[in-house]
Amino acid sequence: MKNLKLIKKYTQGIVDAITGEKEFLSLEKELSDFSAFLSEQKKLKEVLSSPFLPRNKKIQLVKDILKRKKLSPKATRFIMILFENYRIELLPDILDFLPILWNEKKGVFTYEVASVVPLKPIQKKKLGKKLEALENNRVLLKYKIDPELLGGLTIKKGNIVYDISLKGGLSKMKEKIIQGS
């Protein structure tokens, strides 16, 4: 990820402007659709990054595109803020953080759980209950497979990582051996 602090700043800004779940879902879809549109348009990317086209022409081009796309005023303004501040390339990363920060605003914390093999439903349920007890709040768990772990789990919430994997244990043991010699 490019600049996590900057990505979180812009994401938090849009989350703070959202008033409800319906608006969140609509805005997330509009921004996702626009991001997909941008990634598909190679010629447009070339034009927007060209040093030969004056900035005011680029801004007008983006405004025209947004008008044709008929996006909501919030989506339009957010995209324009990103574009005017040379941050439009952050949009895919912002979209990754958007549901996480939205859920946190509602009091639901997101954890990323990585394991070597898929967890069984009963294991997921137990883990969810333990994390809810730890947070004293609701949690949302996102699961992924990480074959590099060898065994065990890593559980990540923001910048905090709980490493209860075999790989993590071996790394800690290696550090202790190096420090001890």
C-alpha cells in the first residue's frame, strides 16, 4: 500500500461525511464503479497524466466525465478532491479501507484472520465470540488463506497483529537465539 496514513485520512474524511447505511452503500458502489472505469481506460490515464495537457483542461475533462456518469454530489466532490490533490491513484486503496472505517464508526471492529487452511464454521464462531469479548463490542472477521504461515493463525486489527502461527513462533525463537549469542 502506498501511503497508509494518507489513505486513512481521505477514507476517514469520506466516512465522516456519510450519514447512513443507505448512503454508504450507494457511495461505495459509485466510487467502486468509477475506480473500475478508470482502471479500464488506458487512454484516459495517459491523457490525465500527460504533462502537455494543462491542469485546467484535465480538471474540466474529469468534471465532464463525472457529469456524464451522473454520480451523487458527494461522490463527485470526493473524486474531484482526490484529483485536484494528485491523489486519484489512492482510490482503490481508499475503497479497501472504506468498509472497515465505516464499520468502526458504527462500533463494529474488523479483524483480518489469516490461516493455512480454511477454518471450520465452529472455529470461526468461537474466534468471533472471543474477539467480541476482547473488544466488548461486535466484530467483523475477514478470512484469508496464507500458505506461508505453516500452521496457526495471524489476527490483524489495524496496525495490531496477533501472531499465533508456527512461522511467527519460529521467528521469535530465531530472534532470541541471535540475541543470546
